[in-house]
Amino acid sequence: MLLNAVIIILREVIEASLITSLFLTFSKAFNFPRPWLLKALLLGLSFAAIYAMNIASVSQWFEGVGQEIINATIQTMIYLVLLIFLTVAMRPLTPLRQRLLTAIMMIGVIFATVREGSEIIIYIHGFVTLSELLRSVLLGSAIGAGIGISIGVCIYYVLINMPIKISVRVGYVLSILVAGSMISQTIQQLTQADWVVSQYPIWDTSMWISEHSVTGQLLYALIGYEATPTAIQITAYLFALIIIILFSGYSWNHHQRLHK
């Protein structure tokens, strides 16, 4: 149970931690003030608690698949947040755009915290009445959360200690990959809800990288790693990458043409 708790909580924390570290990197690169982070985390945790406390009712929505649909919606919103952020960030920074980017980063962290925080609360709450298991679950959860947060902190410090141009480019690439991961996970949720037709997997890489390993969890958060992906997951993932690259690339090229 201890190991299961570590893996489950790591899976949830590492995703929110990665998104937060990327936005913090951009915030530092653009010299934005960063008080927005604490506000976003507090709001996100508050909404996560409300969502988790009402999960029994939410699950009955949409003919019994409400949780899957809400989670898919949140992941799609995170993708849209990253799409808008990267598109706006490619334009010259004005006071108005700075406020807009700060608001977008806050929204992104709030959504990520609600999505992952609610899952953690629901998971731990399931063991509240099982006193013989609760202690190991709490210990495993603390370890998993510690690893996930540490990975996010390490990524942040690695990025901010790079030359600023390289840091922004690496952050841009990582943000695109995370955005694609959100859409891949959305397809998983919609498949579980039977809103997307279930398909046979195209391949199975679990022999090389297990989804339950730390590496597998990191890849899951970063690129939506799935050991047994379906054709529709891969198609949606690639389409999501193309869309965000085209929009942000167009924004950058338009800016460059205006300043020639």
C-alpha cells in the first residue's frame, strides 16, 4: 500500500508541479512579479476541496460519467491556457499583455491544482475509515508529493540557470509537450466515459518503461506517456502539437515581419 500511494500521488503532483515550474520560469524570464502563484495555489486547492467533497454528486452527471467528463474538460482547458499563453507570449510585451499573461498563468495553475489536488483528496479520503491502512497511505502520499514537488523545483532551477534565450526556448518546447499530454489524457478520460470509441493499442512499451515507475510518471506528465496508446490518442496528441506550434509560430512570424 505504501508503494501504491507513492506512485499514485507522484502521478498527480508531478503534473501540477511541472506546469507550475514552467510558468514560474516564464515569469522570471519576463521579469514578472510572482505573488500570483500563491493566490493561484490557494484558489486551486480551495476549488479542489470543493470538487472532491461533491464528487459523489458530480459522478452522477452525464449519465454516471460526470467525473471523467469534468476531468477531460479541465485538461482541455489547461491545453487552451497553454495555447493562448504561448501565442500571446510570442508578441511584444506591453503592460496590457503582461497582465493578460499573468492572468493566464494563474488560470493554468488553478486548473492544474484543481485537477490533481481533487484526485489526491479523493484518494486519501477513501482510507479515512481504514485506520490500519491510513498511516501507510499518508506516509506514501507524503513521499510521492515530496518527489513530485522536488522534480518540479529541479526543472525550475535548471531552466532559470540557463542563458535566458535557451531557457525560454526549452520552456517553450516543454510547454508544447505538456499541452499535447493534456489532450492525450483527455482522450483517455473520454474513452473511459464511452464518449470516444475504445480501440486496441498500437504498441506496448511497458517492458522498457513501466507507467508505474518514476520515469514513467515523469514522461506521463511531460508527454502523456502511455505504454499502450491507441490510434486516436496518438492522432489527437499530434494534432494538438501541430495546432499550438502553428498558432504560436504565426504570432512570432507576424511580430518579426512588423519589425523588419
